[in-house]
Amino acid sequence: MQIFLQQFVNGLTIGAGYALVAVGFTLIFGVLRVVYLAHSAVLVVGAYLGLFALDWSGSIPLALALGTVGAALMGLVVERVALRPVAGQNHLISLVTTVSIATVIQETLRLSVQHGQPISYPTGAAAVLLRFHLGGIELHLTVGQLAVMVVTLVLVVALTLLVQRTWMGRSIRAVADNPTIAAMLGVRVKAVSAQTVAVASALAGAAGVLLGLTLPAIDPYVGEHLQFKALAVVLFGGLGSVPGAVLGGLLLGLVEALAAGYLETSYRDLFAFAAMVLILTFRPAGLLGRRPVERV
Amino acid sequence: MHDTTPLSRLAVLDVQGLTCGYGRTEIIHGVDLRVHQGEIVCLIGNNGAGKSTLIKAVIGAIPTLKGQVRLRGEDLARQDMAARIGRGIAVVPEGRGVLAQLSVADNLLMGGYVRRGAPWLDEEMARIYALFPILAERRHQAAGTLSGGEQQMLVIGRALMSRPDLLILDEPSFGLAPKIVESIFAVIEGLRDAGNTVLLVEQNARIALRVADRGYVLASGRTILDGPAERLSEDTTVRDIYLGSG
């Protein structure tokens, strides 16, 4: 029970990061319908900005704010440079343009910040270990892990409200549903696309800072692995589904943590991906997917 | 109001010498068309006559090669589609065109997207629910789950949400059972009584001429006839080609 609960909490922390990245992916896929692989680079921009803010001020909220805003702006640049010029063209083209700009961003960071050496977030507040007693069981949680869970919860709730209750969210859903009809209702599809990338990038930026708070160190390529898993999570949760991405992210984190806790850390990815292959075999549209996604 | 000659009334939509098409292929060759305040004008013609292309140029979905499109006297040449919709044109697209995964309520709200923030949006929505009670009943349902007739009511209601100066209906009878078509056209007649200005694009000339005040007949990208609806329905060409011989 002790191991289960501890790994459950650890799994939620890991899963929260996957969820934040996956939610952004699913928004971008839903609205722009492109293959988008610059998310890891945008995340890393957020992680480094958070690092600078934390070094300078020691304030976690400030680090989160700077990482989020900075990543959103980076996302707008990526949209303008790598997506808008190739809109409507073959998916392979956006694949190449987004990978290219991601590489430019990551290499720029590598060459300009400590030669790309892994850097640790200043251990301060985030590393403080909290002990919780639950009916005789002692659970360990760092302040960083707690921050991950709280911030993710707040962001997911905020995003849900944005998407469901605001005009911006409504226009995002309209474009995701049918861009031609949305345009006939007076929606500027290009502007909505840019806003979608900015919102998704803000979440990735927050995920980058949260990652910095929980990982031993970050480097310019720290987001790559996460991006790949988030991509799987998006399919697994149902392409275009925000709740699916959140649920998928948390599940993946839990499977990984439990596999690591009960078996061996090196089995983690094997179990995580085996679980996804199984689910996709039986539910090809994903956990919460409603129908096949390809629309020509 | 019907004894005023149409030309003396304010033209809500004034299309002059419009030439447009796709790429270098010209489909519409210099069409003139006017819709005055409070009237229903129908644009009839066979499949491929260029009706949809003409509408696309009016709303700015494709560029105008020559000629002018004016809304309440304002030249729309420099306005893109979003700006034209914002200036008071609402379109009910061909083949229904609900936002299938959005709820009925969200579809209606999106009709008011260009008037977001207007204090009367809720009031307008209540009015549309009163007009189409079935939509109120299904307000939380995904629009894609409605029947064909209900979807057509939804897109008409959605187009009314912005309180448009000009309502363009593109083939509202398309793919609907005759009974449903009757009820949709009863709604369209009601729209005029409520003071709306309507441009009705229809392949079904018989029913279009029945509700319209005036009409234009489009063939191969040119208007070959125009005039009051009663006169058009008695015209021999129209009778032979578009109404069968009836």
C-alpha cells in the first residue's frame, strides 16, 4: 500500500506534465490539422526562461509567469514562420518546417547557454520535502511536485473555461469543427489558428517550468522525449479531445510510475507504450475520441 | 409598401457588372443584381449556372475580377469575408453547414460572433427559440445529431442571430423532403414579414418564385431575365425550362 500510494502520487506528477503538453498538441491538431513538432522546443524556451527568472528572483510564480508568457510569444513566432506560409499544403511540409524551427530554437539555446550543458534549477523552495501521514502511511512529496499538481489543475480548469465559455474558445471550437463554415460566420480563421498555437504554447511553457522544478536538470532537448509521449497520449485520448488528453496524460504517468515502482525503472516505457498500443487496438478513435479524425 | 417601385427603395445589396470565377476561369460574366430593403429576391438557375460562384464573390470568399458589390451603398471591394459578414451580411451555406460537434446553443451563439458583446444577443436567441421551439428543446444536443429539417432551421436561426441587413440563403431546399421544404419556405416567408431582406438562391424555381417578390434567372454566368416573381413565373422561357411545363 505504501508503495502503491507513493507511486500513485509520483505518477500523477509525471502525468500532469504529459497532460499539459498533450492538451496543447490536441488543440493544435484539432484547429490547424497539421503535423506539429515544434512543441518540445517551445517547452524548452519556457523551461529556460523559468530558470532565468528563478535564478534572478527565486520566485516560483514569477518563473511560471515568465515561462508561460515567453513560450506563448515563441509559439506565435513559430506559427508565423513555420505554419502560416505552408497552410493548406501537404502534411509532410509542416512536419519539416516545424522540426526545422524547433532545431533552430534548440541549437540557439545550446550554443548560447552554457554550451548546452544540463543545468539544474536552483534548489531552494522546490526541493523541500513534505511528509504527509495518511492512516499510518507516510507519503513524500517535494514542493516542486505539489506545484506541478496544483498548477496543472489550475491550468486545465482555466483552459476548459476558456474553451467552453468564452468567444475565443467558441471560435476555436468552431474552426476545429469546420473552418469553412466558421469563416462564413465571420471568424478570421488565421487569427484563431495563431491564438490556438499561443494558448497551446503557453501550456507547454508552464510544463517546461514545472519540469525544471522536478527534474534533476534541464537541457535544450529535454522536451523531445516528452513530446513523443504527448503525441502518443493525444492519439490515445482521442485526437482533438481536451479531456481525453488530460486523462491520457495522467494514465500514462500512472502506468509508468507503477511499472517503475513494482517492477523496475527500465520497464517503464515498455509498459507505458504497451498500454497505449492495447487501447488503440480496441478503441482506434482513442479513449474519448468520437470518430475517425481525417477530414479531407 | 408594395406600390412603391422597387428602384426608388434603398438597395441593401447592389451588384454591378460583377465578373468573377476561379483562377483564370471566368464563371460569372458581368452580372447586375439588386436587393432592396425588406424584399425577398430569388436567384434561380440550373445546376452549374454560377449561382454559388456569384454568392461567393458577394461574400468575399473569392475575388471579384470586375464590377462592384455594394452593401447599403458602401463598396465592399476592400473588405475580406470576415469584414463583410461584420458589416451585416449573413449566409446560410449550401448543404446546411451546422457546426456538427458544437451544441445547438453554441451554433446559435456563433451566428452572433460578429456581434459578440452586443447586449441584445440573449434576447435574439430567445426570439429564435420562440420561432423554432424544437431548437430550444435540443439546445444542449450536438448539432450533428439533428434531422435535416432541424439543421436547416438551426442554420437559418444562426444566420438571424447577428440581426443581418442582408440574409443570403443558398439552396435551402437542397436534400430535404417536400414536406420539410414547405415548412422551411413558410419560415422564409415569415422572415420577410418580420422585415428581413433576403437573397434566396434556389434551383427549385417553382417554390422560390412563390415566396419571392422579384427574381433573376441566371444561365451560363449571365442574368437572362429578371423582374417581379409573378411575371417570371408566367414567362414562357421560365415555364419551359425551369418550371417544367406546368
